[in-house]
Amino acid sequence: MAVKQRVGLVVSDKMDKTVVVAVENRAPHPKYRKIVVRTKRYKVHDEENKCQVGDRVRIEETRPLSRTKRWVVVDILNQTSDA
């Protein structure tokens, strides 16, 4: 069984050990063929609180960690500068 992975942008890091990651999905409309952008937000476990707003991260599905958390940060692809 394949493990689900997504790549998205961190939009909130205000919680302890949790970040909110927005994942964009671009797909053509079934009838009109225009590219439609759909965004889904996931609550993601970040054990070391390394992620900051604006970081591009890869997340992976895991067992339920809380009522809304079912994803964990695998790695940080692009990190925003601290300056």
C-alpha cells in the first residue's frame, strides 16, 4: 500500500508542534476545461517546531495524532529566510 504524500505551503505556525499546510490542486473543469485551483488545508505534526510560515514542505499521511491531525512533516523543501 502506497503512503500518501503531498507538497504544500505552511500558512500558520502558531500552534505548538502543529502547522497548517495549504496544498493546491490544479485540474481542468470537467465541462468547461478551464484550470480550476482548489486549496485544501491540512493540520500537520511538526515535532521540532522547525517549520515557519512560507516554508514549502512535504507531508505524509500517518495514524490519527489528534482529532484533526493525520499528517506529519517529512522534510522542508524550501525554507524562508530568518532575516
